[in-house]
Amino acid sequence: MRLPLAVILGFFAVASYGCVEPVAARMNVNDDGQWGGRPEATREWFRDLTQPDDPTQSCCGKADAFEADNFDREGSHYVAIITDGKGVIPNGTRIFVPNKKMKWDQGNPTGHGIIFLGDDGEVYCYVPPGGV
């Protein structure tokens, strides 16, 4: 089932995975609010992850991160498939990922594919599953 973009964007106003806190309660990435309970190496990975097309910009920044352990290819582009939308994005939602947003160079200690999405639905980064 495909959801209208407006519905998907509405979901972003209420949750986060590991980068920022919901709505107006965004917290600094060094705060234990969103990082508590994760190994230090994983917290550092989230903090240090940069956008592949602009390494001066964080993948997290103003983005929320969701698990997308599955992906397809449509033509020459990837489509991330949400596997844990944290109750915000329905599992199975397919998100087109521009090639310039594929992140391959910093490993992935989470064990999950992670997609970083802005409030407006913009893809900041997609780190495919695998690789530590």
C-alpha cells in the first residue's frame, strides 16, 4: 500500500529513532536522552555520520532515523523499505533514495539499515544494513 506524501510527512512530526527528539523537544546529539542505552561506539557513529554528497553536514542534523533493513532497486536507484518505523512510518513504506544519498563509507554498527529523513521527507542519508 502506498501512502500519500502528506500522510507520510505528518508522521515525521511526532517521533524519532536516534538522532533527534520529537517536535519541539529536539536535543543535542551529546545528550543521553536519545543515546542512552546504546554502546558508545554506536553513539559516536550516529554523531559523526555525514551526508555523502555534503560531508560538512550531519546525516542526523534535523533528521530522524528509521530502520530500513530491506531495499530494492528501481532502475538505477535504491528504494529503502521501512522495517521499523517506530510507530511513525508504517512498516513496508517504500522511500526512494537518490544515489547521492547512499552512504557506504562509514560502516554500520547498528546491524540495521538506517534511513535519515527530514521533517519534509527529504532523505539525508541511507546506510544499508550490514558491515560493522
